[in-house]
Amino acid sequence: MQNRRSFLKQFGALSVAALTFPPLAEAAAKKSFFEISLAEWSLHKALFDKKITNLDFPGLAKKEFGIEIVEYVNQFFKDKAQDSAYLKELMMRCKDNGVRNHLIMIDGEGGLAETDAGTRNQAVENHKKWVECAKTLGCKTIRVNSFGRGSREEVAKAAVEGLGKLGEFAKPFGINVIVENHGGYSSDGQWLVGVMKQVNMKNVGTLPDFGNFCIKRSDGTEWGGKCVEEYDRYKGVAEMMPFAKGVSAKAYDFDASGNCLDTDYNRMLKIVKDSGFKGIVGIEFEGSKLDEYEGIKKTKALLDRVGPMV
């Protein structure tokens, strides 16, 4: 038990620190309104280069970055959605490292807003195994794509149908189906909010990403050409937040003070907080100037610094 003299000594030291460094004392006294997770895409270069595997990811998140919540990307275990032995091993890695699974980002299974009914319905079917996989892994959510070819109105109508069908399937599993601003119409905040309002399901929502607001590219695709028109990211995130079941903290590069050059994190996190959000914010570093590990650490340091202060 601490004696009176040592207590007074420690209290005096803390008081001096608070007077000398009031911002530090204030930050120490507050906690962020969100938890931090790590999106696996932040390590996509290392994964594609086979330097690490999906099975390594949970342990790496905890040991290297001190992060206890993870977000998977399905393409790094694409053929394992129904492999019970593999999923059991992955869960064991999580348990051994005290890591919690949050979501799976689904790509390559088709657009849920394709205007051709057969193509759209096949995409819904393709996603069902990932709903089941998410349940097995203890995830709460899968992130899907509302891609589709057609007019703004046609694709919106198709998205409502596709997301609605998958949402109904996912409901008994307790799994959320969420759409990220991920190119094309989905990067238009007003369009995506309109879709969400029409779907009107508790387990169907959004994943606002601080980047990814290109709504028009030079070649007309979602990702291929140069971005020629971009939606206002702050407006877009504010519009999407009422439907958010997660947030993606995108970062590419930083200044000498550790601030993100692409996004004003103070402004963006205030938007997130003002919406009443108290969930999980996932780090998604995509920069090319910094090593992936260093970029993740800088993004986490930024969230740790700004989160308690907004």
C-alpha cells in the first residue's frame, strides 16, 4: 500500500506536469469516443509480397501496433470462407493474442447494384458465404460494394434491391451489411444516403471512409483512370454518419507534426463525434512514401492524439 509521503510526492509531480504541460494533462484525462481497429488493407503490400499471411495478421496487429480489433479483407483468404479448419486456426490466433474481430471487407464477389437482375442476384448469393464466415469469426459486419452499371436512378434502385436481399439473409446471423464510399455512385454522399433511406433496415448501413470520394474518373470506371471530379469529403462523411456502423480513417502522408496531409483529422473526427458515433474507427493506411508499418503507427498516433481532444 502506498504511504502518505510517496502519495504526496507523486501528486505533486503530477500537479507540476499539469501546470507545465496543460494540453498533455488534458489529453491524459480524456479518452477517445471510439475504439481503434486495424484494417488489413493497410498491410496489402506485405500480404501480396507473401511477407506475411492472413493468419499472421491478428498477432501482428497486437504485437507490432498494440491494436486489439481487426478488419479483414476477403481477398487475402479468398478460398477459405467455408474452410472450418482454417477459420478455427484463425480464431485460435485471435484468442492467443487477445484480438477481437470486427468486420470483413468483401471484394470480387460482384456488385450488389448491378442493374441486370441475374447478375445482381448472383452477387447476393456470392456474399452469403461471407455472412456465414463473419458469424464464425465473431465479426459483426461485412463491407460490400454497391457497384452497378446504368444511370444514377437505375443503379440506386438496383442497390436497394440487392442490399435489401443480402440484409434479410444476414439478419438472422446478427451480421450488418455496410457500404463504403468506394468509387462511382457510392462516393456520392447524397446518392448513398438515398439508398440507405430506401433500404430502411437496421442491419444495413454505411462505412464512411475519410478518402475514396472520387465520383468521376477519366475512363468512366470506379478505380481505373485519373479522378476528374471529387465529392467533398467532409460533407460526404457528415451525410453518411447517421447510418454508420464503422468508420475508416484513411491516411496517405503526414507533415512534420504528424498531421495527415490529405484530411484534417480534427475537423473530420469532430464530424464523427457530433453524429453521436461511439463505435470503431479503423486505420486504413494507403500511402506510398512511408513504409506500411510506419504509416500505420503514424495514423494511430494521430487518432490517439486528436480523438480525446475533439
